[in-house]
Amino acid sequence: MEKSYVVYVDDNFHYMNEEERYKSGDYATLEEAVSKCRRIVYDFLEGEYKPGMLSKELYAQYCMFGEDPFIRGPSSDFSAWDYAKRRCDELCRSQNDNNS
């Protein structure tokens, strides 16, 4: 069975440098591809988070140094930056709530 969706990953630190891009995998469904993209972003955010960090600080780290996965296929509106913004808010809020 041919895989319809391909996940590629750019490096925010090397913006617009296609030599830094790598292929993360081929996926049969959009849901699988989106799940992979989300995991890539979340792994970076989880690794960068420090106790007490503000969402905007974590997001700035992502924008400067994180990986920016994207999907090539029949259709996809996934945005790693939008997802990162939401996850930064959620991660910092839940971590800070747990430390209160």
C-alpha cells in the first residue's frame, strides 16, 4: 500500500536552509502524519521546559531552536507553530498549577 502523507522536518535555527531538512516518515493517513508532527513538537517543548517558565518564554525557545515538522500530501492544514503555541500554554499552565 502506497503511503499518501510524508512528514518532513525543518530546523527553526536554520530557517530556509533546506540542507537541514530531513524526512521523518511516510504515513498512510493524515491522522498518523499529524500525530507524528505533534510528537516531534511536544518532545522538544517537554525537553526545553524549566519549572516556572512562562509560556511565551518556552514558545520563543521553540521559534528559535525547535523542529518545524510539516506534511506533504493530498491535504493538510497542520501548523507546527500553532500547535507549539497551544502546547506551550497548556504545558506551562499545568506545570505551574502543579507547583502551586
